[in-house]
Amino acid sequence: MSITSRIVLTADSYAKAVIEAALFASGRTIAPTELANLSGLSEERSRALAEDLAAQYAARDSGLEIKSIGDGYSMQVRFGLAGRVLSFAPKEIEAPLIRTLAIIAYKQPIKQSVLVEIRGNKSYDHVKELEERGLIKAEKFSRTKLLTTTSGFADYFGISSADPQAIRRALLQDKRLVGVSPMYESLALRLALDYIVVNPYKPEADDLERLKEIELLVLAPGYAERVRQHYSGQMLEAGVRTLSMLKESAERICQESGSGDVEPLAAEVDSLLKRFRQRAKTARAIKPLTPMIEEMARDLRLDLKEDGLTVAPDSAGIEANILVPVHQPYDMDILERIVQRYEKILIKSIPFS
């Protein structure tokens, strides 16, 4: 080997080391022009060295891999390990941005308007940045946008498929994915669960596919036998007629799913109950006309008497002094749903209120 060939070999080795260090340090896709500028070599030669590095990483079955993404190269977590290390994502993606990206990945396709409800107005900037990075796409959908992850997202995190189900399985491999009917979505959000929305009562084709994914299904009491025709996994019937029931159900859901945070909701429920029960001390006695109303009255610790004000659900078709709203919109917050009913009872039963 001549002196000249030894110098070329040394230069290539050094350039390859520079390229490897750049891919490791950046945590993003680097274009061939950038690799050429770093290494001092041509774009063609820089590409060849990046390909050599990719082959070396693949051969030694490393926890990392170098992949060609678009027109550049990226060092990333090897497929199969991404779900375990998502929380340690590259540092240039800040934690708030990662959280927004995770929600999109879990719940896709998700309307941008729904994302804003979850993450606040800051999510508009997040969506713009994530779209610019090629990790999500935002397509016009009525007055909002429909958000989904891209093949670039799957490549970036080392996931073998860009299919939403494959992405959820990869990201949630160490967690239990919870299925909730639309009425319980606000509860799932409050508990910070990893969840998907499904209609288990009259499932369509998409719902049947989602039912295959989930490990715990939260549904309304009394529907288990009906749902069992379509779903064979674990079910949890969550009673939410009263504030006390809501708190108990939330605790059970977090316990059974092995995830979520019940403390903020529990604290809010306790505070509301304390305030409502204090107000109820000045209320007139009532006569519940249905078991549901009786449960609410006992939760409020109202005085129950045969000659009290009659109270019934507004949907029961019963004449009463107080009609309590029960057919509220499904997208109403589940806590607000109960608060609205309690307020109606108290306002009508407290003198001069």
C-alpha cells in the first residue's frame, strides 16, 4: 500500500467518525450536503460512508441504527425498542412538543380542535413545528384539521409500520390501552390515561378493530352482557350518577389499568361535595321519584320526606317540582354533567335561591 493510499484511508476513517458523531449528537435527519460540509468530502462519498456506517450498526445488532430518511440520514433507536424509550426522545424535541406528538400518535386520526381542548392553544404552534419536521400531517377537515403521524414518524422512532395500530402497539407495549365510550372520554382525559374511543354498544367495522387493541374497556353499568358479543377482554362498568360514584369509578379505572392519575379529580370531587353539602343544609326536603334522583339526593345529604318537593329526571315523563337534566351532550365534561344536575336540585330546593 502506498503512502498516498494510506492517507486517503486515514481521511475516510476520520470523516466516517465525524459523520457518526454528527448523527449521534444531532438527533435529527442530516442532509448529504451537511455531511459533506462536515467531512470535507463530496456528497457522493459522504453518502457512501453513511451507508457503510448503517451496515456496521446493523451487523452488530446495536440498540441504535442509522437509516436513510428522505434525502438524508438519521441515527435512531432500533425497531422494537422505540416504545420503551419514547420518554427519552432526542433533546431538540422539547418535552411539551413530545407530549403533543404522543397524543396525536395515540389518538390518530385526531381533530386539531380536539387536540387544542386537550393541550391548549400552544398546540397550534406544536402542530406547525411537527408538520415542518415531517412527523405529522395536517389535512383540512371541515373547519379544522385532521392530524395523523407520517411514515417519517415511524422511521424516526424505529417503528416498522406507519399504520396507526402498529404505532399504538409500539408506543404502549408496556402499558394497558384503555377503551372508553364517547361519554367517558372526558374522564379518560382527566385521568391522563392512554386510551382510544370506541362504541362498544353498536360497533361498526372501525370499532370492532379498536376492540381488538384494547385490554380494558370502560362502559356504562348494565351493558356488559350486550358488549360481550363483540368483546372478550376485561370490562369495567363505571357508575357516574353521583360525585361519589365518579370518584370511586375513577379510582377503580386507574387501579385496573395500572396507569393514570386520580388525585386531581378526587381532590376536585371532594371540594365540590363539601361545598354542595354545605349548601344542602339550607335546602327544603325533597321526594325523589326515581332511584337515580334518590342516589343524587343521598350524595348531597338532602332531607328526604314524603311531602317534600318532588324531583325527577327530565326524560322520565313524570310531573315534578324539579326536573333534573339527564340527556346532556356526550362531549360535555363528565364532572360538569353531574355538577349541572346537582345545581338544578339545589337551586330549586333552597328558599330564595
